[in-house]
Amino acid sequence: MKRKTYFGVSLILAGLIVLLVLYTSCTPIARTQMNDGTMWVNLPDGQELISASLVGQRLCYLTRPMDSTYVPVRKTFTMQIDRKSYVIFIEHQND
């Protein structure tokens, strides 16, 4: 009876390890898309988001320095390949 219990526990642990390795080997964009989730990107201080694009499994975005009168905002980039996911860019004012 103990052998069956050890065998069952070892199968469960092996399955969990395989799932963990597969999940951590994905890029953050792939994980966001798999989970229908949201990814947050904190832009460097004083940078304003101009555009964002998805190239393969890479998120590319263009920024520029903020004007002194610009008010930082949150901007949302919606990705819809198989499922809808979001990338939210957070801008910060220079201190």
C-alpha cells in the first residue's frame, strides 16, 4: 500500500514540476495572453508613451521625454490574438 502512495505522490510532484518549468519558460507577454490577464509596465521617470506594438512575442514601445506641462496618465494597450489581454503603461513625472 505504501508503494502506491509514494508512486501517486511522485507522479503529482513530477506533474507540478513539468507545469512549473513550462510556465516559467514563457515570456511575460505569453503568460499574460495565456491567462487573459493584464501586464503593467512602469515607464522611466519623465518618459511619455508614444506607441506600442506586439512583434511576435515581444512588446515594443516608443517613448519620448515629457514636456514640462504634460500630465502623466495610464495608457492601455489591448492585445487580441486568441484572447483579449491588456498591457497598462504607467507614466511618472520627474521629481
